[in-house]
Amino acid sequence: MKKVFSNLNFVLLLLMIIYSVFGLLMIFSASSVAAVLRYQVPTNYFFVRQLMWLVLAYLGGMVIIHIPTKFYRFFSKIAMFAILLLLVFLFVAGNIAGGAQSWYEFGFLNFQPTELAKLVLIVYLAVYYHRIASRKKITLWNLIYPLLLSGVIFVLIAMQPDFGGAFIIFLITALIFFSLPIAKRHKHTVYKVIIIGGVLLFSVLLLFGKNILQSYQVSRILNFTNPCQRYNDDTGYQVCNGYIAIHNGGLTGVGLGNSTQKYLYLPEAHTDFIFPIICEELGLIVGILVVCGYFVMLFLILNIAKETDNLRNSILAYGIFVYLLAHILINLLGVLGLIPLTGVPLPFLSYGGSYNLCVVLALFIVQRINIENKESKLRKKIENL
């Protein structure tokens, strides 16, 4: 136990704890008004639910850091099969929230399988490609098979519809595949298959897109620039109020708890638009520090990925890096009006129990990889003596 904890990356662990506590504080501040006026629940309602998920996440993380990643091969297939079933069953028993049928409701807690699908996919791809890379003969089917499973997950999530989640699934799969140390001739063959599949999928969307996309989603995609000129329209209202929140805060903020935009001007103040509330209450300086902290976290993950001596751990760490980076960039660029809004949460800071559970578990997987990196270095030193 002591040996395991001594091999943790303590800077990364400290950042996780700081962001978890800071996120709880900001969720309480941003949601307290909406909890009473919009949802008719106590002011600490969202704070308590987020705290429960985080406690569960850190307890799960304590288990993860003691499980060697080589054992992931025993449950990666089962986890993939289970997540496919959960995504399919959503269309039968899932709850609709925010225009998407993405949630299972379990009394006090709601669960979104899309978030777990991202983490399960990373683990599955890492285990699968590590296994086939050790083989002398790599076939086209071996390379394409996990991409087909990723495609099925992509389609199931897009049908909810959750295009932010589907896009992140695409990014994770694509960037992991691009990073594989396999012959270029194999990759080029797969690229041709993907291009043909992409053309067919695009053709289907052109034919049936109106039945898949809701009107407000089409508007968000086509109209996301100059949001304040469309203040009375759904496509501009939220982003423009986000601008107002950031402007109100200036460099030093109006003070913790003193946001005016959280008084239902920003309907998603404690979820997608938590960053403008942070800037309004604590100032642009704190907002910049938040972004800088994220990139320190990502830098640490990338270094851990580079230090691994096996493909499985490299893919795991690199995939988690892409997972977090995608969420950070898509959320921040969306609330700043630089890309269409997609409802993607910000790690640790946005309210979302199942998402933050997966983020914490993902970072504990990175910690486990760091432990194995240090143990591997120690073994090599002993062998060289």
C-alpha cells in the first residue's frame, strides 16, 4: 500500500483534488439560485449530488491504482459488450433531458452511459491493439474490427442525439489509430475504407438528417457567430449571456456568490456554462489560471504516456489525454462562441456525476500507469547492476 502511494504523480493528484474541491464550490455557487427558482429543490441539491459522485469516484480510484493494467484484458470485452447494451437500451428506458435521450434515472442519481462509453472505448482499444501489435501478421480485419465497434458507439450516441459526445468518440478513435506503430501500408488501406464509409454516412445524413437533427441543433450548427445579434434566439441567448458574465467579472470578479447571470439568465450556469460564472465571480485572472491548470494536467498525462514501455499503457494514457483535451477545448470554444454549442461538460467544474466519475477514474488509470513506469525503471536499474 505504502509503495503504491509513493509512486503516484503527486502534482497530478494535487491538481485533481484542487479541481474537485473548486468544482464543488463553484457548482454550489452557480446552482443555488436555479435549484430553488427553476427546480424547486434545496440550494445545496446539486452540490450534494456532485459530492456523492466524487466520493464514489475517489473510492473507485483507490481500487484502480492497485490493479495492474495487464489485467484489463480480462474485462475489456465484457465492458465493451455491456456499454453497447446500455446505449441500445437507452432508446427503450432512457430519460430525455436537454432534448437528448441520454440518461438512466436511479432515484437520487442519474447515469449517462455515453460518458462511460468514452472510457471503456479507450481501455478496449488499448488492450486490443496491444495484443495484435505483438503478432507478426497483422490483417486488415484485425485493424478495422475495433473501428467498426467505435462506429457503432458513434452512431448510437449521435442518434440520442448527442453530437458532442459522438464527436469525442470519433476523436478518441481517430487519434489513437493515427498513433499506432504499424506499417504505413496497413494504415493507408484502413484510411481508404474509412473514407468510403464516411462518404456513405454523409450521404445518409444528407438524406435523413432532418429526421435526426432537431431544429434548434441545426440552428446551432449553422448560426453560432455574433451571438449577441441573436439574443432573443436560442442560438445566441446563452452564449451572449456568457459574454456578459465574463465582462461583468473583469479581471478580479464581483465576488464569490455574487453572480447576476446565474439568476436564470444562463439556464445552464452550473453545467455547460460554469466557466463564465467562474470568470464573473472570481475574475478573468482566475479563469486564465483554471485553463493553465488544465494544461499542466494534460502535460503531466502526456509525459506519463511517453515514459511507458508497452503499447497498452501508452494508448491508455494517450487516449485519456485526448479525452480530457477534447472536453476542455469543445466546452471553452463553445461558451466563447467560437464553435457551435454541443453540451460538452468541463472536467471537474461542470455539474455531472457520471461524467466526473469517469474523469476521476480515468486519471487514476493514468496514476496506475505512472506506478508501473516507475516499477519498470526500478527493475531495469536492478538488472543493470
